Amino acid sequence: QGEFLVEISGTTVTITCPLEDEGIRWDPSGTTGEARERKFIIEDHDSTPANLTCSLGDKKRRLYLNARVCANCEELDALMVAGIVTADLLVTLGVLILVYYFSKEGKGRASAAGDSRPRGQKVQRPPPVPNPDYEPIRKGQREVYAGLGPRAM
């Protein structure tokens, strides 16, 4: 019909009984705590398992409590977790942009230095073979091309 509500804050554990009426009795069976109507409050809980029973007349509800608590823990709400995740993503994005910018700048320097040879084994290529059909005309060598004028038919 209902479920126990267990709230943990530091070393304080608050249990709310699912029975909804006045006159609820708690049977902590070895656990010390303070009963306030529907709530049972355990101060300075030492993380040991406990059996709790809340009863109202002939209705009984049992709970096995195995809650781990710590005195130095900090509670985080959803907004704080979202802020931490967002900040982490922004820092990561900033690092990516910086790495991209500096790696791009480094490539620009390397090509400006004229070192565009492949990094592997040094292979010297012979100069290209000149095509005799397209040899340029040099001063003093016009007689080589003198016979190429138009012919009369």
C-alpha cells in the first residue's frame, strides 16, 4: 500500500512510516532513535544494518535498513551536477580548440620554411626530359626554326 521514505543527510537517517494515522509505534530492535509521529530519526548512525517496524493497531510494516552514511560527505543537487558537467565540457572544448589552433599554425610554419619533401627515404629525381617540339627560341638560334615558315603550294 505504501513504501517507507528514507532520507539520509550526513550521519542522520530519517525514516517515514507508510501508515497514515496518529498513534504509530516504532520498534527499532536494537537501534536507538527518536520517534516523532510518522518519522523515526536516527542521529549519528554508524552504518550498521537495522530492522525497524512501525505499527498502527494490527497493521505492521517492516523495514531492513542498510544505509551507508559518512560525516564528511557533501550533498550535491541536480543544478550543481549540471554545472560541473557543463564546465567540464567547456574546458574540454577549449583544449580542443587550442590544440587545433596550434597544430594548424605549426603546419603553416613548416610549409613556409620550404621543407615540403616527403620524410621518407631521400630519392633524387632526374630533371624532366625536354620535349624537342616545344623548345624555346633563344637569341642567336633563329636559324634552327627558319625552315618552319609557310610553304607555297
